[in-house]
Amino acid sequence: MKRFLFLFIPTLLAAAGATMAQGRYLTKTGRVTFFSASPIEDIEAQNQQAGAMIDLGSGQVAISIPIRSFTFKRTLMQEHFNENYLESDKFPKATFSGKLLGTNAATLGQGQQKVTVEGDLTIHGVTHHVTVPGVVELKNNQLQATATFSVAPADYKIEIPLLVRDKIAKTVSVRVALACDPVATTPSAKTP
Amino acid sequence: MNRTLYSLLLTGGLLLGAAAPALAQDDLLNELEKETTDPQRREVVQATFKGTHIVNSQSIETPGKGTLAFLIQHRFGTLNSGAYEFFGLDQAELRLSFEYGLSNRLALGVGRTKLGKTFDGFVKYRALQQSTGAGAMPVSLSLLASAAIVTTKFATVPGVEGRDASSRLAYTYQALLARKFSPSLSIQLMPTLIHRNYVDTDAEQNDVYALGGAIRQKVSKRIALTADYFYVLPGHTADTYRNAAGLGVDIETGGHVFQLHFTNSQGLIESQFVPQTSGNIWDGDIYFGFTVARNFTVKSNLK
């Protein structure tokens, strides 16, 4: 009996995991761009390697952005961004872990839905609880999610030297665009 | 006994179930990290050195693709030249140069040095790039080839045949081998061959071999200490001249990199400072100088 139970419980847990996985969407090529305008120089960067997982069942959202994958117009800017500002050696990723609020799963396929995204945004090792507006839509079996919001570097202890302080805006506008494909398998199974 | 165990397990299961929603948020992130993190992913190590030059020597770095770098390299006179010469500040050697990145690996450069009214052109190719991940490369290797032509007017002596143009040329071949050991420490080795088409006396060498070494140690996010040294292999040149040594500070200020230098060499290109350095550091033949690099983006990296 004892043995049987020990075997049985993990099986139950695994089964629960499998059902939870339904309604999950994943991308490894999410697009994140940011832009900051200032009188002297506009700063713009693109990243096409953001990972994101959205669970429609529970409304949970997880996003992971590799800092080194941001491309800038200027090579030197990109180097400074990694070396001095975001310190990607120490903090290789920016992450978001939170929830989609206000989604109506039943009508997602019928057009864009305005939602609120709430959760913990971690940049440069500093975490802040944020609430930002977003848009989601289920199109061709792909879950498309976008959000635009602003981030103040100072909030995330991103130090800007006095000499270039005028060059860099106080807030940076960030845009996230995700096109996630449904995850068919259980979460533990890995795609080759 | 069995009952107790059963109820214990049941309670445990319920507790786990209740705890799950609170943890789920981070679980999803952990799962995502598992899905997306690929330790095999190859990543090139960036910024082994701040600039394309260390003190006297060139570094493995090239301006990135589509970047044009404008360099002003300056050497004042020696510190021991006294108050009358304002400790060297009255004299100045200068090199102006442009370097352009054709790709992220290949760069071309042209320069003009006051000493000998010398024009030079060089090609630098990043043959190997230090990387992490699958098939990690432990070091970076850049190959440098440079040609320099002296354009000062030769004195014409009646009855003596003048020197031809090829005698004005000198070539440098260097393998720059570097490793970034940590975010703050980088070390470079530089086997060097200088070929001079013309030397004044038979005893002097047309081919001079040297081994250079350089180091960069960051002291803060934007300031680094640098040093480089060239050991000239035994021969007439090594007996007559001194090994070039330099100490420097790199200061990064947004779009510029300022490099402040102290060195016993007045020349600013390899064919000058490797075989022709005469300053004796211990006598105070130290030249103060600086290099300023300004980068211009000719072609944007963004699509």
C-alpha cells in the first residue's frame, strides 16, 4: 500500500501539470524595442530574441529578455549599454513575471482586446511592481500581445554619468511585441 | 500506521495545492528560462579593450561595421626637457588617422604622422574572436599589416645618386593575441615583424623582430589602466635602441574614449616605436601624450 501511494502521488501531480499546460503560448523571438528622444541624439535599440510564455488558462505571463541581444545604431553605444549601463555581465537578462487582467478567453479570436498587465519587472537586478496597458489578440492560432510603456533608468539604478546626462532622456519608451505559438506538449517536454 | 501516512500525504498534497497559485507566477518564468536558456549558445566576448589602440600598440579591436573612427594621437616633448620647454608641452608630435570597419571583422585605416612626414595605411582583420558557449574560443586573434612611407625631402648631394622611392617604405606585420580574463582584466601578446626597405648602415637590420605585451585593468566602470611593452629581439637594433614602454589611463566619456599616456617613445606607428625608440625612462625621457577617438556611424546597425 505504501509503495503504491508513493507511486501514485507523483503520477497525479504529473497529470495535473499536463492539464495546466493547455492554453499555453510560447515565443523565443519576441520583439522588444526601446526609444528615447533627447535634443542631441535619439537612442534606439532592437531585440528580436525575447522569450515569452503566456498561460491563457491562468492569465500568467513571463517574459525574459537577453540584454546582449539589443542592437543599436552605433556600435559604441551598444558596447556602453552592455558594459556601463545595463552591466550585462552581471545582469544578463531583464525579466517580467505577472498576470494579464481583463482578458476574455472566449472572444480572443474575434479581435483585439485591451488588457492590463501587472507584475514584477526586473531590469539591472532591480525589481519594481508595474501595471501597464496592453493589447492581445488570437490570430491564426497565434497569440499576439503588444504593450508600450515607459521606464525611468534611475528607478532601476542605471547610472548615467553627468557628462552625457543631457543626452539621455529621463524616461525610455519600451515596446514589447510578442507573437506566441501554442505549446502542445507538457511543459517538461523539450523541443529538440 | 497506513492511515496516518495516508492522511499525512493528503494534507501535504492539499498544502502543496494551496501554495501553488502563489508560486505559479515565478514557476512560469522559471519554465520559460528553461525553454529559452541555451548554455550552448555561442556568444562573442565584447570590449576586450576600450579602443583600437592601447598605449603605443594597436589592440585586437576594430571599429564595428559601418563605423568610422577619427583618432588624434599626440605626444608632447619629454618631461625632462625643463621649464624652458614647459616640461615638453612646447613640442608636439601628432598622428591623425581614420579607421573604418568594413565588417565587424575587417577594418582599414589611414594615418599621417608628423615624424618623418609619414603616411601609413593598414589592414586589420579579426581572425578569431573569443567566445563562450559551444565550441568556445579562449582567445581573440587579430592580424595587422601596415605600410608606412616617409615623405621628408632627402638632401641632394651633387654627384651622389639619390635614394629611390622604395627606400622610403617600411612594413609592419603583427599578430595580436588577446584574452579578456574577466570583465576588468585583458591581456594581449604581439609578435611583431618590422621590415624596413632601407636602413642607414649595414649593421642595422632591415628586419626587426619584437615581442610585445599589453594589459588593461579596469579600476571603475569608465576608467581603466593600461600598459604596453615591446621587447626587441637581440640584434643591432636591440643594442642601439631601447624597448618601447607605455603606461596609460583610458577614460570613457559617452561618445569619446580619452587615453592619457606616458611613454619613452616619440613615434606613433609601429615602424617608428618598435625599432627606433631612444628614450631612457630612468633619465626622465618620458613623453606625455594622449589619444582621442571619436566614432562616427556611417552605416546604422539597425535595419
